[in-house]
Amino acid sequence: MFLGFSLDELMEVVRTCDAIEIEDCTPDYLQDFIAQRLDADFPVLANRVRLLNAEQMDALCEYIKDTHFLIRQ
């Protein structure tokens, strides 16, 4: 578990960001972007993303960036 998310939940979060390129820091829009994209199919997960604090969002952002780096090689 990472930030209280299961691996399946983390993969859904990563998938929501497939269309964007995240640079060096957590963009201001990222938390809302992820939550809104999850709302329809994963409303509980969307709400959990909305409840993350800034430090947790930074950690999630790093996880997303690292995962994208690995799968885009």
C-alpha cells in the first residue's frame, strides 16, 4: 500500500494521467484533474484523492511520474 491506496487503485490513478506530462513539481490542477476523471467510475477513489494533503499529493505525483517513466521506456 502506498498512501493507503491499493495497487489497483494506484494504477487507476496513473491511468488518469496518461494524457498529460508531469514536470518537476506537482501542478496545481493535478488533484482536481485526477479526482474529476475518476468520479464517474471510481467515486470513492476520487474522494480519497480529493482528501490528500499537499505532501501526500507531492508523493502521489512522484509515484505517477516514476511509473510513467518506467512504462514509457
